[in-house]
Amino acid sequence: MSSNKSQKGTLYLIPNTLGKTPENNTIPDYVLSVVRRLEVMIVENVQTTSRYLQWVENTVPEYEIEFLLLNKETPIQEIRSFLKPLKKGRDVGLISEAGCPAVADPGSQLIKMAHDIDIKVSPLVGPSSILLALMGSGFNGQQFSFHGYLPIDKNKRQAAIQKLETKSQKNGSTEIFMEAPHRNDAIKKDVIRYCQPQTRFCTATNLTLPNEQIISKKISDWRKEFGPSINKDPTIFLLYA
């Protein structure tokens, strides 16, 4: 006998803002209406989720919300247990720390498990720093790859940067990556140092926020003007050779 989805809850994938602003310029009203009625939330950090809920306003009182913690260290068996409320017909929200859930963020295993038992998964509209950076870069939006974090080791990172440049040259693709904010200037210096003068490089910083800054130009021009420090500011990096 086939499963009946109507008897189960829906797993909502809820984007977060990329930074808090007084006005709401990134989260649609429908998404806010979903957040306001959820009583079970799967989160990476309760404190940051709490701040998000306060920003949303008019949610279920926090003391009535069941928070389930999901991060890189969460065991598979515990992740599987998060499906229990969904099996009982309760809707559940998976909320990202910033941007979209399961994109450079934990959650994909839970989503796969939900599909495996025929639970409806509903991804909701919201900001993705990766796509926003690609849109603003002027690079190839037809063929691109996201690589997450590059190696911390300097030699391995140099090799990774040059490998991405070679891949872009060969395929005409945009290569996208990120870094822990406190290392942003270091990786920016490495890209400018190790890439070819005609390769294009873009930094997309504080996207959707009042101090948003997208700089996209050739490496030869970056070498003439490094620009302001972006340490501690969330940034997406893009290469196009």
C-alpha cells in the first residue's frame, strides 16, 4: 500500500535573512506566515533562531516551540528521530542560520530521509548569497559550481585556487567559493596573487544589507587597487577565467 502524504506533516525549508535589517526586504509574507504557526523547528543554534523569531514577530511563544538541534556533529540516528513529529502529522520547519537551508548548511540528510518515507518537503523562497553573488558578478550564469570552503593550509589553498582557475578556463564556467569571515582578506590576497592577470574575480560582501558591496574586475585591476578590508564581513568569492 502506498503512503498517504496527507496524514503526515510537511517539512518546510525556511530561509533566514543574510543579516538583520529594520525593514524586511528578503523574506516573503507567505514564508513569515508559515514561521508564525510552527511549533516544531529544526535549528543549528537556538539563540540565533530565537533572534530570528523575535524579528519575525507574532510567532508561537518560544516556550511552546520544540527546538531540535541539527549541526555537523548530529548523529544520523538523532537526525532520523526528527522525523517523528512529521510522521504524527505535525508540520516542521528547518531553519538556516543565514540564507537557504541545506545549501552550504546542514540539513540535506534530513531532507533525504523525509523523501524516503514520503513526507512532503516544501522549500520556501528567500535569499541565497550564492545566487545573489552570481547574479551580481557579471560572470557565466549558465554554467557554475559552488565549492564551499577552500583548504586552510596555504599550499593546498594555492593549488585549489589555481585548479579552479584552470577549470574555469577550460569550461568557461564560474567557480564560486567562500571563507570564514576572519580569513576573507587572506584568501582575497591569495587569489589576486596566484591567478592570471586577465582572470576576473568578484567579491560579494554583506549581500542584501545596507552596506552591501559587489566588486567585480580583472586580477590585473585588483592588483592596482586591493579595496577595503572585508574581514569579518560575510562574503562570497567568484572566479571567471
